Amino acid sequence: MKVQVHEAAGLPAELCGQVAALETEAWPGSSPGHDPALAPRVLLLVDGEGTVAASLALLFKEIEVAGRTYRAAGLSAVVTRAALRGCGLGGRLVAAARAELAADPAVDLALFSCDRPLTPFYEAAGFAQLPGTVLVGGTPEDQEPPATDGPGFDKAVLAAFFTATPERDRAAFTGVRVPLHPGNTDRLW
């Protein structure tokens, strides 16, 4: 298995179709794909025959917290082919995503939410939970934007900091409401 990284706009059609099928299987009724304004990048774990075993998207935007603008990246649509779940492939891909973001000088932090039972999975790949932190999605104009503590959500917020002062920045993001506002396509990454 090999990790591949693609800009979403340049993802070959065969791989794009496989990713869309995996996402549709995992989240029936959802629309595959991401807002181009978030500069999506796709990470894939592909076998020697060109079959996508696992995929995820990295989404990027600037956010303001504690009077500072951060360049944030989020993990989204993390999925492993159903027949291959439990083999460690998803964890391998998530760890590769963290390494990819840590090596990118344009990224200050990775920040995303997950269902609470998945927290140990992401922690094993090097992310840490931010206790009491809430991500606020949608757009700033939304009357009731989705939030990780909103009705129907029971999410944990995780992060990894790649700044020169990671502990100070972690403190700025802990126990606060973060105005993520990724738009109307990726309402809450």
C-alpha cells in the first residue's frame, strides 16, 4: 500500500470515482466532494492494483482565535474500505496526513472534530483532544450555525500544533468556541 497525495481538482477520474463510492457507502445521502475555496487535498492509501483502500481530505483556511490569525487544516471524510476496516490502514493514513501537515510551512495547526468514540483512533496518530473546545461551522451569517456541541452532535475536537509556540497556541484553543466557518458545503469539517 502506498500513500498518494493529490490536489482534489487534479485527482484522476478513476481514483475520484472510488473515493466518491467509499464516501457514499460510509455516509449514505451525503454529497461527495468539498468546497474548492478550502483548497482540498486528498490523501489516499492505494494498493498495487490501483484500488483505494482508504481516503481522507485535508481542508485549509485561516481562522482567528485570541487576536491571532492561524492557518488551519482540517481532516474530513476519513474512510476505509469496509472489507479492510480493522487492519490499521485508516490509522496509517491519518498518521500520514499529520506528517504531511507538520511538514507544510503554510500550516499552523490541524483542527477537526470526530465522534467521541473515535478519539483514541486519532490520538494514536498524534492528535490531542482539546477539552471544552467547540468548533462553530457554517458561515458567520448563519442564524444557527452547526457546532460540535449542538443538538445531534456529540463531538470531540482534536488538534496538532505546528507553530513555534505550540503550548501557548494549544492554550488559546482550549475551552473556547472556535469560529471555523468553513462555508455551506463543508458546514463543519
